[in-house]
Amino acid sequence: MRITRNSRLLMTAIVLLTLGIAGCGSSQSVNRSDSDAVSVVQKKYKITFWKWIPSPDQMPKLERAFEQLNPDIDLVVKHIGESGAFFQKLAVGLASGNGPDVIAMQVGANANQFKSYLEPLRPYAERTWGTEWRSKFLDIALKQAAFSGEDYYVLPGGMTVAPIILYNDKLFQKHGLQPPTTYDDLTHIVAVLSKAEPGMFRGIGIGAKEGWACRDVFMAIAGQVAPGSVYQAEQGLLPWTDPLLVESFRWWQRMFAEGIFSTDAFHHSVYPDAFRQFNSGKQAMVSLGSWQLSSMTRQSAGMLYDPPRFGMFPLPQLIEAGKRNVTATVDIAWGMNKDSRNKGAVWRFIQFMTVGEGQQMWTEMLQVLPSASEVRVDEEWMYGTVEKEALRMTLEYLNKGVSGPRELQESDVQQSLFLVLQALAFGSITPDEAAYQMQQSFEKG
């Protein structure tokens, strides 16, 4: 008798269900005979998943692969939109008891905000992978997943690095420009392009209508001027009025005053506004992050007849003693709704996306960098030379140039920082006033 691949998958699912693995941690976990197991395979366990990422063009492939490996699970996916809309809908859904089974999350402030709705995952990990389960993840990723507690209410699904400035390689070559390494280099590029391309938006697009876009750039500034100080201030170990933090606020304001970023940016969101301006050739540079590597792969660029060529560089060196840096975070972590009726099925999806086939597949799409220790990234995935260099640079900074996490742990502090950075950019407050407001916000919190 010829055994097909689908037959092997079905038999594997039956064996797993017979052993009770499928019911790990689930209220539906019961002892079953072999004949019972066959009937369970025929029954579909439905689990719901709301998301902002993976993107709509990436998720169908992941969904098909998961359901092929788990024929007894029906994964129902709903794309909500960008992260702001997603977290707003998630808050309403969970509060009303109508939230999804699988909860896509960010570590830090967001995970802390939703922690009461999440199932601790440490018992699942220990039961499935043993006492050495932590070795399956990168140290930086697991450390951030533990921000919400050592019971691990979320597990890491992918890393992102920011800020990274995308630049139009065609325009840079046209005007003999190279990616900047110093602030003077950057101001020279902005001046040349402003004169030579007067119809374009000036400077770097930032999409500053969204607080996270402002935070990403500011954290890189502070990482040079006041290394570690933002995290110390958030924990109350250093006042926000510390002179180096004031100087970091001054640099942020200066970059708007000198046209590196435009105050028009506060009328624009990152997506679609700032990215659309850049992608259409109306702006030469835009501040984004490592997730844009996904548009630079052979698979993505190959879909276009004449793909745009983008390069990447980190924020240039601002001061003589400054060290160029990025922040890195577990940009998506996977959580389980503690009220889910199918926790065993949810756990199988979390396994798939954290250390399983889904982690490898999604990494190859390069919307995220791997958080699993055994997953590797290959330069040959990239479209061409400039794209390979962008990947190489990003991985170098992820390995050696991270100043800290992108996300702060306290949602109130992070929100206050968003507001202060916007006010500074408009020039409505001074750097000293910004520092004082942050300290007052911290003390009231």
C-alpha cells in the first residue's frame, strides 16, 4: 500500500492526539482510545486569530502550512489593519469577552496592558520542550518576553530593528551621494537633494503622526547622547531632567529645526502616508525599520517589472563620542487568551510560529528577523547587491549595535514620551520643559 504525504500527516496527528499532546493545558484534555482519536481528527477545532502582521500577502501561506500540519484545526484569520487599529479593537474584544484565541502582542507596555487576559505559557513550554526550553530562543528575545513576568505570558515570534533609514539608491547614485556616517554628511545630503530635486519632500520622512515612529528615532538619539538613560529614567533610577537626557531632547528638536525631518510629518502616518511618498519617488529617505527588508527579497522584488532599489543606513553619528546604534524588540510575540476553549490547539499554533516551521517560513519573508536560536537568515534571499548590503548591515547592528528595546515597559511613560516629542518638534516647548514634563508624568504615575 502506498502511503502518501497527507496520509502520513493524518497518522501523525492521530498519534499526537492519542498521546494527549493536542490537549496540553486545555479544558478538553481527556483520555481517549485509538478509535476516539480518529473521531477527534475528523472534528475541527476552531481557533481565531486577529492580526496586524503577518501582512495579508504573507499570512495565507503560513495558514495553509499550519492547517496542513494540523488537519484537525481550523485557523480563522482576521486582518485588522495597522498596529494602532489592532490594539484598539483587541482591547474592546477582550474586555467584552469576544477576543481572539491567539493573541498577537508586542512586548513591554502592550503586553503589560493586556497581561490579565493572557494565559501563562511557561508550563506549556516546559511540558513540551523540557527544562532547557529557553535555549530555543535568542537571549535578547526571551529577556524581552519576560518583561511581563517569568511565567512568560508571551513567547517571542520575531525581532525588528529600528530606526533604519531607507534611501532611494537611484537618486543617491544620480547625485553622487553615499549613505551618511555623520550628521554633517546627512545635512549635506538633505541640502543637495533639496536644491537638485525641488519638487520632492524635504529631508527624511518619518510619519510622526504616530508616536512610535517618533520614539524609534529618539531612542537612537538618546542611545548616542545618553546611553541607557531612558531605561534608567523609566525605572526611577535617574531623573528625566538629567542633563544628558535634556541634550537628547535638544538633538531631537534640532533635527526638525534644521530640516532633517519636516514638521509636515505630523500630518502623516507611517503607512500609508510616509511610505507612499517614499515609494512613489517623492521623498528620497524615510525612517522605518528592518521589516522593510521584506520588500527587498527576490520573492517580493521579482513580482515587479522594474523594482525600486532601496538601501538602508542607521541614524548617523551625532556627536564625536556617540556610537551609532539601533533599538531591537520582539515586534510580535504570541499569547493565548486565557478564556480560550481550545488551548491545546492555540499552543500548537504558538509552537508553529515561535520555533516551528512557521518561524522559518516567516523569517524567509523577512518581515521579522528570527527570535528562534536555530533559524538562520540567508543573504541569497535578497534581490541584489544594495539589498544584500542592507540585510548585512541590519544583522550586524542586531548582533552588536543594540542600545536597548524599542518598547518601554510602562504604557503611561511611553505615551507621555510620544506627546513630549511631538511638542518639541513643533517648537512649542523647550528641551528643559520636555524633561520637566516627563519627570512630572513619572512622579504622578
